Amino acid sequence: GSNFVPSAQLACYFGDEQAAATFVHSSALRCDAPRRAAPAHVQLCVASLGAPGGACAPFAFFGTPSLTEVAPRVADKDEPSLLRLGGANLPPGASASCAFGGAEAGQVGLTAATITGESVALCRSPVLSARLTLPLRIVVDVPGVPSLPGLQRASANALPFTLYDADLPTMVPRLES
């Protein structure tokens, strides 16, 4: 917003729920959104306490995505494989990506994901030049907030995913009789 002034009387309204607003500077306020048990789209309005109206914008409540499974857990590093991810808080139809790597490994691959249901997403493994095990996360674009394009939320957890080299023989221990 703009033209905010310091006041102890500022409030944010998430739909019908009121939360205190803290003045940051003339174009920013800080509001702590109330917790919601289920995803929802509401109007976020900023106003003086007790004064109806004010400036409003769309706001979306949604849970942090999480992953519980990935199948398969291994794939050939030279061929993209279709992966099925199971989890929670995956909004159907939302734009999403599978992120391979992370802070410790560096971001080494990002592929488009399709969320097919509240708990299922599909994506392809990246094609890379090395064999390695990477953390896999899902990154979901925040749905329903056209005024904030590019806002994303990554899964709270990562699952291990391994790329192997199908051209190299695997070492199988020989059993002596």
C-alpha cells in the first residue's frame, strides 16, 4: 500500500477476522494472519480499528506443502523418469515444480510438476551429468493471489532421490559356496 501513517489504531481484517497491524513505513504494514484449518480465499483489508472499509486486496490461506513419498526413488541420470510424489497441501491445479538439490547440495535441477489431487503430484527427474543423491522438494506457487505473482511455498521437508548411471555395471557381491 501507500500513505500509511504510524498509529496504534491500525488493523488488518482477513475476511471477518481482525488482527493487529504494525506500521513498518509509509508503504508497508505488518499483519500476522490468523491460523486456518483449511485453505481459503478472503479479502485482506487494512483500516483503523472500528472503522469499516479501508484498502482491500485478495488473500489466500493455504497449508505448507509436505512430501511423504516419491516413486521411484532412483532414476537413470541420462533419461528423465516420471515421478509420483505423495504428500499434503498440494492444491489441485496450482502451478508447481520439483526442486532437486538444496542449500547443502546447490540447486541442481528444477522440473515442472502437475498437481493431480490434494495429495498427489507428478514430475520428471532432471537429466544431469553426475550420479548423486539429492534432496527433492516440491515448490508450489501460491494460488489465487494475482496481485503477488511469483510468490511460492516450498515443502517443509525433502525426500532423498538418487540419479544413477545405467551405462555403468553395478557391483553385486559374489556369494562363495
